[in-house]
Amino acid sequence: MKKLYILLMIIIFAMLIAGCSEDSTNPSGQQSFQDEIIPLAVGNQWIYLYTDETTGLQDTLCKGVSGSEMFECEDHELREVFHWNWYNLDEGHYEDHKSLCYNTEEGFHKAGGISSSDSLFADYLTVKYPVSEGDSWIYTDIEYDPENSQWVYTDTLEAFCTAVDTMITTPAGFFTCIEVTLCRLGTEPGGLFVQRFYYSPNIGYIGFILYNNGVIRSKRLLMDYSINE
């Protein structure tokens, strides 16, 4: 009987050790290729509070994933790209113009922009993920010009990951974020005007802060969000 009791204790102890070993293989907070820095699923939405610190003006903005389609990207891969566009809160509908976006093992990409009147296709990496502090990539952005109803190139910048575990406080709560600082080509993070963007894995775009000579001039921070599994 005593031998049986000792044998049972040995088995239980071995099971506990095995369980601990399994738990330690994926420590909390570790970056993973399975994570998406901006999760793309139809119905996902993010609501932001924009504040102009100079004038005190505030506005509430909403962006979401309104649909998807199959699209041949610049690398000739046929992928499902998602329509990522602004939602008109006053009128209760998505705007006509939308960005085409997708995720890969490199991170979050934009493939271009479309609307009922115009389209512009330019495939580029927007947010590298997984990422390490000090990583950089070229950021060629396009935006929709509502006055002329067309998509246009805005700028070519260099994006630097300036932090990987920054805690950001927003009206929606606290988020551990990667921090991306945009700079003119050939310059380093810093200077008179600084744009810093914040992203939290599997939550998405948390917001941005614009600095002028070290003083916050404007910011957009997450107020609420809804993520579909």
C-alpha cells in the first residue's frame, strides 16, 4: 500500500512538472507571427477622440472594416484584402472611399485605395510586426482628397519603431503598444515636428500624438472598439 502511494505521488509530481513546462513555452507579451497588429475582420470598428490642443477643438471619429474582396497584390499573390474606411457617425454609414489592407508575416500592409470615382494602387508595409526597437521601413502613404474626389500620394517617410512596450492611456483604457515615429527620409526620430503612432497587437491602432517642439499639439486616442473573433 505504501509503495502504491509513493508511486501515485511520483506520477502526480511528473504531471505538474509537465504542465509547468508547457505553460512556459509561450510567455505573456511575447510577439508572435500569429498576432495581427491591426486585426482585420468584417465588422471590426474603432472609435477615436481627436483633440486639437491649440484650439481645444474635439471630434469623434470612427473607422472600421466594411467588407473584403480578392485582390492581386504587387507580389502577384492573390489575397483577401479588407476595406478599411471611415464611418460617418452622423449619417450612420461608411464613407465611399476605402483603403485596401491585409496582414502578412511582415505586418500590416495597404494595397491602395478605391472609391466610386477613383482608385490608386500602391502596395506598401504600413506597420511592421513582429518588430524590434530600432527597426525601420519606408512608408509611402496615399490618402483620399475629398475636395477633388481622388486618391493622391501624400508623402514618402521613414518609419522607426521607437519602443515596443509603451503604456498608453486612452478613454478606452490602458494599452501596451509599439510606438512608431515617422520621419523625413534621411533624418532620425526627433526634431521640431514629431508624429508618433501607437498600435497594440490584436487590438489595432490605438492613436497618435503630434508634437511641436516637444509640446503636444494634437492627438487621436481610442475611445471604444469592437473586435470580431
